[in-house]
Amino acid sequence: MKICFVVRSVYSQHLTYTTTHLAYEAHRQGHEVVYTTVNSFSATHDLTVRATVISPGKNPFNSRLEFLRTLQGGFAEREEVTLSDFDVVFLRYNPNESDGEKDKSKNPAIEFGRLLKLHGVFVVNDPAGLSKAASKMYLSSFPAEIRAKTLITRSAYKIKEFVREIKKPTILKPLSGFGGQDVFFLKNAKEININQIISTVAKSGYVMAQEYIPEVKNGDKRLLLLNGSPIFIGKRAAMYRRMSPKGDIRSNMHVGGKRKKVEFTKVEAQIAELIRPKLIADGLYFVGADIVGNKLLEINVFCPGGINNINELYNINVGAAVIEDLEKRVRLMKSSSQGRSSLSLVKNG
């Protein structure tokens, strides 16, 4: 296969990133791997997508570290290619993480991804699906039984009313936020600084007020799914628990969250079963689901991560499983395309 990974910057990639794991495994299994950025895209008059890419070359590497160092080194190969000729393009770019993107709601990778899809490229994740899931409001499309009680608004009055009505502690966070930024815990509507908290969260737009799930004290679970189903390596699910640091409600690893092993239970199986149809329908092939107790709190679709933690905790190789599944899908896509071409020739003959 010819696989391209679209990232914010090749030089911002780290050894532990899920993208690095996927790219290294693809290269190790003999596929042609390149990286590019959204700033390198161009579309010609006939809607062919071209980009300047960086390649580690075809030589084998002894480790992921050697692979990454070569990719980021001065001897990495650079050339302009036609991305429309590639088999798979991973859109591993999140506009929320880009300082240069003024309008975080716009993702140029999605528009170029649409063109690539027209050329028969398998785009991960599907551009249309990414557009739908770009907001946390996407959670509302899943069954109510697996969602925490939620209010989305810009009204401070309605937020305080919501907190009073549910009679439970509440989490406030920006609707368009990511990475645990501006996330606050409200014990009740009588909090002295409630107005200040609401003002801070609302500075970037709509606010998501969500009932506090007590089980979060035991951490949340990050579950990786492929085409709507949990990834399994043997009997081991690609999942781990993230524990919040002391005095913090966030479990994100970059704020000091700790990783732990966790068993896949009937709760995760039921949640996966309920969200599978929607994920498949929207073309969200590789995603991360964040689960607390028996509730789904978030779906990560742009740059779902966790492979490094899962691999190290369980001594498995999730990246290899993803690439092997991609191989099957690309073969099926090519077979279907050849079949349609043959049928067309017969009809026109």
C-alpha cells in the first residue's frame, strides 16, 4: 500500500505518538509511508490533489526511534507527489492544536480529504464524518442511555438552572475544547465563583454542562475502535484506564494522568455495540471512546491516541493490527473497483 499521514508538523511528532506507531508498523510491513502537512496541499484544475511529502525511505529500521529520527533528519527524502494515487491517507490533523489556524472550526484537511475520496482513496477518518463529529455535540446522536445528562448553551442563567435541577455536581467545559482545557467542577449552584467559572469557559463559545459521574474518581477508560468494533489482540482489548492526578478532575496524560491496566467488561461491550452503527455510517474508522462508569463521555476522531500506553501495559502491538486490517480493506476496495470496471466494459462492449 501507499500510505500518507497528514500531521500538523513532521517535527512535532514524538516516539510515543499513535501516528508514529502506525507509520512505523506500516513501513515495517513493507508499505510505502510518507508524511505531509495541510500547508503542503494543492489541488489542480482537474481536482487532483498533490502535496510535498517527507519519506523515511525504503531501508529497514531496527526500531521506532531510528525510524522517527530518519524521518525528522536532514537526509529524509522530500518530493511532490500526487496523493490521489495513494491507497490510504490518514488525516491525523486536529485544527484545535494548531496555533496558526485562527478559525478552529475550519479544517482544511477535511476539504482536501473530500477530493481524495472522490479519487478512490481510503481517507481515515472519512471527511464527512469528521465534519459531523468535530463538535462534542456529536455525542447527542448516540442513545441517551449511555450519555451523561447534558446542557449546551451560552446562557449563564440556564447553566445555573441546570445545576440546580439535576441536584448533582456538574462539569463545565467548552463545547469546542480539547485536551482538558478550561474544564471546571461545580459542586452546586451556590458556588461563590460560579459566574467567573462560566465566563472563563464561555470565552471561546458554547458551554457544555454535564452531570458529574462519581465513577470518574476511578479514572476513565480509553477504548480504541476500528470500524465500530473494539480492537482485540487475542483476548486483550485495546483499552486502558487513565487516572486523574491528585486534586485534578482531568485524566489527560499530558496533565499528569496515570495509566493502568483495565479489563474489558460487558459495559464497554454494550456501549461499543450501541455506537457501532453510527460510527460505521459516518465512516469513522479509527476512533477512541472515553468511558466513565457506564457512560460515554467523548469520542475522539481527529487524532485518537493511546496505542503506546496500551502496547507497553500489555506487551501487545495494536499498530500492527490496524495496518493488517487496512491491508484487507484496500484489497477489497481494489477488487470492487476492478469488478465495476470489468462490468462497465462488458456493458459497453
